[in-house]
Amino acid sequence: MDLRKQISAFMKDESGLSTVEIILILVVLIALVLIFKDEMIEIVEDIFKNINKRIDKI
């Protein structure tokens, strides 16, 4: 089977997630990360501050 037939068969295959669906999911995830980047950084910093405080108590 030559490469063109393999690519054509791959593009026509509808089982599982399609490439377009995967790309759309990635775009949404990247958009969420960009929108909430500052909030996520703040949450992670607070978590590490709390961890450091509790380590001192142990």
C-alpha cells in the first residue's frame, strides 16, 4: 500500500478520537491556562508556602 492510500485510509477512519477533536480539546486547554495563568501561579505559590510552614512544625 502506498503512502497516499495509507493517509487516505487514516483520514477516513472514524473510530476513536479524530484529529480535529484532539486539536479542539488542546486549544480549549491552552486557552484556559492562558486565561487563569495568574490565578494558578498564585494557588501553587500558596500551596508551597503552606507546605514550608507545616514542615517547620514537624
